Amino acid sequence: MLTFTPRATRVVSLSVAALGLALLSSACERREETVAELAKDAPITSKTSPEMVTPPATLAAAEGSDVAEFDQRVKAYVALRDDMEGQLKKLPDRATPQQIDTHQRALAALVAKARSQARLGDIFGPGMQAYIRGVVRRVLSGPDGGKVKASLMDENPMKVKIEVNGRYPDTIPMSTMPPDILSALPALPEDLEYRFVGTRLILLDIRSHLIMDFVTDTFDL
């Protein structure tokens, strides 16, 4: 019959405990390896790899980006227009209508040529065009949409041919811009205006009488 001293008993107990810990550690390692193998084919999620998951872009963010790009293009146009105007003889303080018309046409020709050479025809990008159509249609579908549309159609020149970098036709009136639509559109620098020609929203440079760009089909007749 074997007998153990107290010291021997403690040694055996410690050995058993060490063995148990070793077995437990080995089991955990195998489990971690199995989980790692399974994770290789698992879809990437915010839980499995949060640093690799990009949050989806929101509509508001997209609109904000389009408007910011539009603002930059408008500023670039104004800088170009001002540069071209600096090449012309300054109008006198009491310029005659003929002198103003001559100055406008000369400025428009310079700006159109510079824009064509630099390929700077587009002010309304695709995203901004969609944004403009959404703004106009949202206003016209509102509670006062009928009154706004009636105001919009007041002296609205229909079926008139226009083109980017072309002069706004002298023979047609300028449509009224309803305040409800105007206030919903991005603000413009001085001497630039929004106008409607039929269902097209144009961007007009008053100083050169030049059509900078336009958006088609902004509302239904």
C-alpha cells in the first residue's frame, strides 16, 4: 500500500492542475484555429472587420457634393469672365445703349472662345442636373404649386432655340422667377441669374448676356 507524505500530495496536486491547464490551453488554441479558418470565408461586416467597412453614402451627402462642385464651377466661370473683361476697353460712366450692347457682345465672344478652348462648357454636372430637377418639381408639387407654376409660365418663352455659350435671344422676354423656386436654388454671385426658357432652367450671365449652361425638362407642362 502506497502512502504519500503531505509534501508529495501537494506535488501531485500541482502536477494535475498543471496538466489540466495545459489541456485547456491546447483546446482553446485548437478552437481559435478553427474559428480563424471559418472566418477566412466569412463576409466582412462591421463586427468582423470594422476598419474595412465603409459607411454607405447618403443622398444628402451626394447632393451637398454636387452643389459644392457647382459653386466651384460658377466661381471659375466668374474668374474667367472677369479676366476676359479686363482685356476690353472699360465702358464710360454714362455709356449709351449701343456702347453697352457692343461691350456685351465683345465680352460674350471672348468668354465663349476661352471656355471652348479650355473645355469649360458644363456648369451643371449630371448630379446637379438631377438635383435641380428635384428642387423645381418638389416646389411645384407643394401646396402652392399651382400658383408658383402660373407665375413661372408668365411670359415664359416656349420653343425657343438656345445653346450653351450663345447669346440670350434679344427678341424674347425673360420669364419671371418665382421666389419659392429661387429661394430653393443655390445662391448665385452678382450678375448671374436663373431663368426659365420653356421647361429649361438656364444660367444667364447678365454682364455678357451669355447662356452659361442649362438643365432640360425641369418640370412637366
